[in-house]
Amino acid sequence: MNTIVKADKSRLTIHGIKDGHRYLISQQGEGWWIIPEPDVAVPKRRRKWNGPKRDLSEYLDEMAQEDFDLTPTLNKKVPPCRF
């Protein structure tokens, strides 16, 4: 069993834990392992997303003008999944 918990020193005192940090707790055999959660680095180059340029209905209308249809065809034989 593995779980991630946030340390609260007022409830449990384990030597070496820091209050407010997150730890991975795992049970192996008759004992427990407490491992600090690794820090995730924030990407250096991050662009801000301004939202979509058009609405989904506008894309679907444009595709419908090109004779695109979303209705399923049940008479086609589909090969079995290979995975």
C-alpha cells in the first residue's frame, strides 16, 4: 500500500520530517518506509494560454460545410483490436 501524506508535526513526531512537506508512505513486509516526495521543477519557458480563438461550434460548422458527417455507419466491418 502506497500513499502520499502531508506532514503535521503536532499529530505525529518522526525524526527528520518537516512540517507541511509531503511524504510517500509505503508498507513493505512488517515495516513502513517514509520517503520525501520529489520536488517537481517548474519549466523555465512557460507561455500563457489566451484561450481558444474560436468556439467549437464554429469548427464543426466549417467541417459540415466540407461535407464532414459525425453520424456512425453501422454496416462497416471493423477489424479486431491488435492491442
